[in-house]
Amino acid sequence: MPQNVVQIPQRQIIASIEDGIADCQVTESLLLVPYWLALKAEASHLADRTSEALEAIREAETLVETFEARWWCAELHRLRGGASHRYGC
């Protein structure tokens, strides 16, 4: 690993992402929430928190359907495949 790369703990990354989700909800920028949930799913998956990753994906998919904002569907499918593979589904 390069010397100038800073390692940030996964829990801190996930907490920052959750802050982004909360900010979007407060400002009613709900179309951006699936993006943040996808980031949370990816970070949770990398932190071996697969159940949390799948929950974030489910929540994002619900919002995508509610608002018909399908621009993030392909990424959610990719994330679901990675998380499901880890579970052996």
C-alpha cells in the first residue's frame, strides 16, 4: 500500500455515509438516497456486514420503485449479486 494512503476505519466510513443519507432525508432530496444507500451497501459488504448491505439494497430498491428513479438499478443489481454470493445464495 502506498505510504500516503490513509486508512479510515470501516465503521467511520459507514457512519459518514449514514450522515449523507440523513442529510438527504432532512432536505427532502430523496432521489439521491438510493445512491447513498448503494454506497452504504458497498461499504457494509466490504466490512463483512452482509446483512446490513442487503438491507440497504432493499431500502434503495424500494425508493427506486417509489420514485421511478431507475438510474441506479444496475448498480443495485451488481451489489445484490456480490452480497448474495457471499451468503451463498
